[in-house]
Amino acid sequence: MSQQPNKQRHLITVTNPRSPVSEAFRALRTNIDFSSIDEQIQIIMVTSSGPEEGKSTVTANLAAAYAQADKKVLLIDGDLRKPTAHKTFSLSNRYGLSSLLSQQADLNEVIQESGVPNLYLMTSGPIPPNPAEMMASNRMSTVLQELRQQFDVILFDTPPLLAVTDAQIVASKSDGVIMVVSYGKVKRDIAVKAKANLDRVGAKMLGVVLNNVKRKASEGYYYYYYGN
């Protein structure tokens, strides 16, 4: 499949790879790679404390940054309540993660080419009545083990931490977690509470992405801070 940057309007790493924002995503990728010396960080969950903090946009751009580094990357839309990845990449959501977990589709049927070289997408699939139970299932664990054999990096976009329990469940199955925080929108105590939910399930916190900070009027509206 050929690149379709006009359809991938949120992927600044694809449409403008030399921009300061794209460089920030590459720096984030590098920091993640060096964040663990003894253990491989392969499955990375991206979440936020609340809605509309930009986590899905961050996940998609970080996935593209990994793909540009010649990694075979899978982006999983694990938000089985308000999925967006299929819209970002202009792909069908007829079959996806929910179809796979409910055994209505096979693995090869739910992995699609994204239009970005080296980057593949597993959309959410039809919205199920029991998202949390699906995430906690043995089937989910088995699927992730299979995917580890096929991809270098797996990025898992999940619902906000304080909204539902889905993200906490996925965190326990991931190698590390990144939390996206929208600058000036989320109060500190809310973010701290969200992190406490991750600590409760023994998640490995890789860092925080501070989103929507303007440095200069001439630059884009993202700026990312990475740290433990």
C-alpha cells in the first residue's frame, strides 16, 4: 500500500518529518529504547488520565517514528469504547481486536497495512458489551505472545485511566507505560491518581508526555517532555 499522507492528517512524523515536533517524537523513541537495560521494551501501552489529552495522536506518531527507524511496528487500537485509529489511517473497522478476542476473526484478518512503510494497524473492531473482560482474558495474553513473535514494537492505545479499568488491565500485560498529560488541562492530583492506578497493578512507568505546550507562535502545538 502506498503512503497517503493527505489522509494521515494527524501524523506529523509522516507529513513533516523534519519539524521540531517530529524530532521530539524521535527523541521520545530513543528515550524509550534506552529506558531499560536488562529488559526488552516491546509492548508499550499509551494512556492518559482523562479524555481529549491527545493520547491517540501521540500513539500514532510514535508508532510512525518507530517504523521510520526500520522497526516492524504494530499499532493496536485498544480503546474498545471510543476507537479512533481507523479514522486516523482511513481504514475499515469491520474486523479488529474485538473480533479477534471473540474468535470471530483470525490474526491475519485483523492486521492491516497502515499506508506507512513498516507500520501495521489492528483496529478496535466492533464495540463489544464487555471491553474490560475481553482485555483481562487469557485469549488477550495469548494474542500478545503471538504478536511478540511477529513484530519488533507493539504500541497499545487504551482508554483513559480514570474512566474505566481497561488500561490498568493492559498495563499489567505490557512491558512499559507512557502517560499523556495535556498541559494546563489536567490538575496535578488527577494525574497523580492515574499514576497510582498504574502502580497498583505493578506497571513499569516509562515516562510522561506533556502535550499541547506552545513554545513559540511559529511552532506547532505539541511539545513533549519525557521523564520518570
